[in-house]
Amino acid sequence: MCCKRSVDMRKSFHGLEGLVVEQFGRYLIGDEVFVFLSKSGHDVLLLRRVSCGGSQ
């Protein structure tokens, strides 16, 4: 999914996660990737939660 507005690229993981909840009404679970573009359009951030261990 791609956020339709430019994003402050200094935001932390939690700040970007908050934008995902605000913009899409979703939480970082599963295998989704969220794409954020800077105002200039030259920088891209990809946000994806990776599960750590646990039972499968």
C-alpha cells in the first residue's frame, strides 16, 4: 500500500506505524509492505513488520 501524501522521512518506526493506522485503519501484521515517499519524491521508506521466532 502506498500513502498518498508526502511523509516526514525523519519519523521513527512508531511514527510511521501511526500513519498506517491513521491512513489505512490497519495495523502492521501479516506480510504487508507500506511505502512512504518524501515530499521531493526522491526518497522512499518501506515499512514491514517481521515476526521473530515463536511457534509456527
